[in-house]
Amino acid sequence: MLDLLASDHTLAAELLERTASTVRVQEIVRLSLAPAFLLAGIGAIMNVMMTRLIWVAERIERLEVRMEEEHTLREEKELDWLRNRRKLAQRAVMFSTSAALTISIVIVLLFVSAFITPQIGSLTAVAWILTMLLLSTGLMLFARETIVAARGHRKVEEIEEREG
């Protein structure tokens, strides 16, 4: 990079001129704060999602080991219920991770746009919209997983009462 700057004085001068303005850099940092806070929020939500996903996965493993010897209808229903929860939680994490990636791209685009001549505001807006779509999808899947968790638990208990 330094060799490129040293060999082309006009490019080096132009880059230095564009980045020399403290005000310009401060403005870009200010603009990138909202996406950065969103990234932190996505991380916090994903922490909760992963905790639930790990609990479900461990419960599935324990049930499968126990069911190797013998199993009841309750255990079969619980395993189906847990696998459905795992699928929803995995998809929620996947969409949320994609949202985190695209919001990171938004931050990069904000900084790059300050130092290049071509206007990339439309590209930045598309990346922001994509982030919101991915995050919304991830949150809807997470909400669905919590609903399945609440309803399924009652169904498993009903089967247990019938058997017992």
C-alpha cells in the first residue's frame, strides 16, 4: 500500500487530502455509531439464542442416549418437539449472524464512501435494508421457537399424565 502511494503522488495526495479532514472523519465515525450499536444488540440477542440452542441440543443428546435402551411415547414426542425447537433456533441464529455480517458491511461502506469519488449511498442503503430484513427474520424465528417451547412443554406434560 505504501509503495503504491509512494509511486503515484497524485493518488497519495488525493487520499491524504480526503483523510486529512478531522471533521470528515468525525462525521463518518458519528454516522457509523448507530450501525455499531445495532451490531452490539445483535450480539446480545444471539447470546440468548445460542444459550437456548445449546440447552436444546444437550437435552436432545441426553434423550437419545436414554432412548437407546428403551423409550416411551412421551420421550418420542419430546424428542420431536426438541428437534423442531433446534431447527427454529438454528435458523434464527443463522439469520441473525447474516444480519451482523451485513451491518458490518454497512459500517465499512460508510467509511469507504467518505474517501472515494463514486457515490455508493444506494449500495449502503440496500445493505442496511438487507440487514433489517435478515434481523427481522431471525427475530421472528426466535419468537416462534419460544412459542413452540411454551406450547410443546404443555403437550409433553399432557402425554405424561395420560401415561401415568
